[in-house]
Amino acid sequence: MITKYLTKKQNGLLLLVIFCAFLQLLRVQLTQSLKFSFLLWNLFLAFIPYVISEFIKVNTIKKQSKIKMVFLLAFWILFLPNAPYIITDFIHFKTNTYMVWYDLFLLFCFANTGLLLAIISIKDIHAVIIRTWNIRVANTFTTSMFFLCGFGIYLGRFLRFNSWDIISSPMSLFNKSILSFLKIEAWYVTLGFGLFLWVLFSFYNTNLSAEVKK
């Protein structure tokens, strides 16, 4: 049952990604404009944490060392906020265009695909940590990821940092991250998105568990 579910999950995600790409390419064809083409790049970045979590699952099955697992998890954490970050692309939505409904649907599809990639990736890592350590560690780690994503969204949307800035501009990223704790909007975004992801994950996790038991 689980094997069948995983196969359907991967096929479904691939179809969603292809559908989103089709919508954007169709918009380019209809308008002869590259507006919203950045969504394709953002979707690519959103797909990276899912690919990493799939790789981590395979390594867990092969019973790789916990040290290697920790490094892989750190790499996954670095890219994870990119998945729910697509929600903030609604900031580019404009109503003064004849493509208003198409653009709304386009952004909706990309945002929901990014969210789904985030939730499924976190769910997979949650299961991996349970197998490697225990459920208490898994729950604590997963909960912290929700709010880390919220903070990552703040850094990306408001301070315009990218995942690779941890390598290219580590001191700037560190300093501005620390200063962010003094800004009320940073807390709003972190807590708001963190709680939102926690609710989505709880709903997804509950329904998946019920489905697997059937």
C-alpha cells in the first residue's frame, strides 16, 4: 500500500510541475511577454528540497551513518524555505490587465505546488528522523522547520537573500538575520507562515496515516 502511494505521489508531483510549466509557457505564447517567467525558477528551487529528501530516504534505507545524515539534513534545511516561498509571489499580481484571472490561476497553481512540495518533503524527513532517532526528536525537529521556513521566507522576500548567500555573503546574512529579531514584521511573517505550515502538515499527516492504515 505504501509503495503504491509513493509511486502515485511522485507521479502526481511531476504532473503538477509540468502543468505549472505549461501554464507559464502558454502565457508567454498568449501575451508575447516573459512576465512571471521567474515562477519557473522559483518552482525549480522549490523542487530541490523534495529531491534532497528523496535522496535522504534512500540513504536511510541503505542505513548510512548518522554523521552523513546530519550533513544531508543541513543541506536540505538550506533549500527548504524556497518551497513555501512561492506563496509570496502573489505580490506580483496586478488587477489592471486583461489576463487578470489567468494570472491569478497561474500564481495559485505555482503557490500550491510549492506548498505541497514543502509539506511532502517535511513529512518524508519526519519519517526518516523517526527511523534514525525517535518520534520525539522527529516532532521537535519538524516543528522547528515550520518556523525556520517562515523566517526564511522573511529573509527572502523582505531582505532579498537567497539560499546560496550563506556561502557568498555569510556575514551579511548573519548580521541582518540577528537584527531581524528586533523587527516586528519579521516575527509576524515567521509566526504566521510557521503556524500555517504546521496546520497544513498536521492535516496532511493525519489523513496520510489514516490512508495507510486502510
